[in-house]
Amino acid sequence: MSGHSKWKNIMHKKEKSDAQRAKIFTKIGREIAVVVKQGGADPNSNSKLYDLIVKAKANNVPNDNIDRIIKKAAGGQEKDDYEDIVYEGYGPCGVAVVVQTLTDNRNRTAGDLRHYFDKFGGNLGQTGCVGWMFQEKGVIVLEKASVNEDKLMEDCLEAGAVDFNSDEEVFEVFTDPSELPGVRGALSQKGYEFLSAQEERIPANYVRIDGEDDRKKMENLLDALEDDDDVQNVWHNWENDE
């Protein structure tokens, strides 16, 4: 499975400024608060919380911050009620874009997203307009430097993974969404440590952008979406070779 660029985006985020890192902490904290409300504060019985803690640590969120967020949500001190809303649209040159948000004000979020798409040569569409171009999969990411590829592939097949990808910096293990906790648990028992383990949307095909102006607009659109506090994940089918 080639062209999957989600982790590259995460790696780039880690290199950004303190203010942008703080924004990442806020986004992950919001996710943690929601899953604690839904499934409890024990990561051993709440697999989504476990995976978010892994994600938080990979993004250098301090342990004290993670513990504080969990305790606040478990104690009912988190007053905001967030909705999980997915938006779909087109970027320049027909690039398909899917945006997952957690928002306490859907009117504000929809208005902001529409502004970003309009400003950078795209348009926000109706639900379902591009979602059919993506397949939902569980994705487990491991740092390449510390893992033996042949052994990992063998262990992944044994655990029930459906696909495997070797990138420049990481290995990506793909599962059916319902099998993600089981595969992650089996690999964890074998001593593997993860950079990320979560459900993602993988495009069936990719679109190239040849014009420099359109490429810049697409970059600006993705930056605007990623910088919005309500946006948790952005998936797209832009084949960016850079």
C-alpha cells in the first residue's frame, strides 16, 4: 500500500514551533477527554484511550498533562460536550479531502472549514461526496530504526494484520478497523512499541497537482485545516512526492 502520507504529516508537526506543539497537545487532550467519557479512565479496558495515550507520548505530551486530562474527564470536570463530525470536500485540481472534527459549536466549525476551502481554491461538499474514495482501516505505526522488518512482518501476519508498508522512517501495519485493538494487543505482548495506533481513511487512488500555484494552495489548505483547534484528522488523496 503506497502513497500513505498521514505519518509524514505527524512527523512534520513535531518539528514545528512551541505554539504549534501546544495546539497538538490541545487536540489530543480533547480526544482523550471524549474517549474517557465514552469508555472510562482505565486504558486496560478502554482500547481507544490506550491508543491515544500512545499517540500523546509519541507527540511528546508530558505524562502529567495526560494524567490531568484523564482525571478531569473521569471526574466530570470536563464540561464541554464535543460532537464528532466529518466534513468532505475538494481541494485544488479535484483532490478529495476528508476532515474529522471534534467541536462544541458545529456552526462555527462548518463556517471556518467552508472559508478555508473557498480561500484556497477548493469547495466544501455534501456528506458522502468524496468519502466513498476512502477505505477505513486500522493503522499501527512503528519507528523503523528499532524494528527488524522480517520479524515484524511475520508477527503481523500471525496477529491478523491485512497489509504492511515500509516507509523511509516508519513501518505501517494495516488492519480491519474492528481488528485494530486485537492486532495492537498481540504486537504489544511481543514487546513492540508504537508511535501511533488508530483508525484512518486510506484513499483508493491519488491525484497529482502539476501547477506550482495549485500545489501552494493545497499546502495552504492543509495547513489551515491542521491549525484549526476543532480539526482532529485530515485525509486526502494528493500524491505529493516531496
